[in-house]
Amino acid sequence: MAGSVNKVILIGNVGKDPEIRTFGNGGKVANFSIATSEQWKDKQGQRQEKTEWHNIAVFSDGLVGVIERYVKKGSKLYIEGKLQTRKWQDRDGNDKYTTEVVLQRFRGELQMLDSRGDNAGGGRYDRASDQSG
């Protein structure tokens, strides 16, 4: 195999207002979750639905700025990023793992698909429009 691909595309609704944190070097990260749902009819003809929650981490300064200003609980978003698993320790020193969809500069895209908030027409924000450092 000549290479590999790690790309995730999601369309879903934001579960709660994004959390924005600032690092010591001035960089920022936005963390939030997105719900995606699928629906089907079972053998008895009853409508069924299953919802999956996806953790999102955005490290691109330009995209974090857009998220700070426009993304709220309930916003419908198109997200393009990569899967990344990180290891951390809980208070008892036990190793834990978290898998999230990561958007980094030049490797992520965010598109607003609804007219919630101040961004009435929706909008597309991606690596090409991220002019920040």
C-alpha cells in the first residue's frame, strides 16, 4: 500500500456550547461534541433511532475564533478532520484513552449548515480561509 488515509466527515448537531481554552503560548483549543443520528424501521415497522456522540477538538486559531463567535448548542455543522487517540491519567493514576475528531490548521474544515446565531447565512471555514499564524 502506497499510503494511508485518516479522514472523518460528520454532519450533526452540537450537544452543548463549545469550551474554549487558552494555552500558555497563546494558542487556543475548542472542544465540543456533535451528535449524529440514524433512523430505520424494525421488523415490526416501528421507527427506531440511534444517536452517536463524537468528541471534537479544534486547534486551528482561525477556526477556534469562528467557533467562539458563532457555534452554540444545537448548531448544525459539517466537520472534516482526522481521528486521534490520546492517553491521559485519571485522578487515581489509571491510564485512560480518548478518541476525538481533530481539526488542525491546513487539515480541517468546518461548515455551518443552519442559520442559528449571528451567522445568518451559514458559512464555510477551512484551511484555505485560515489566515492566522
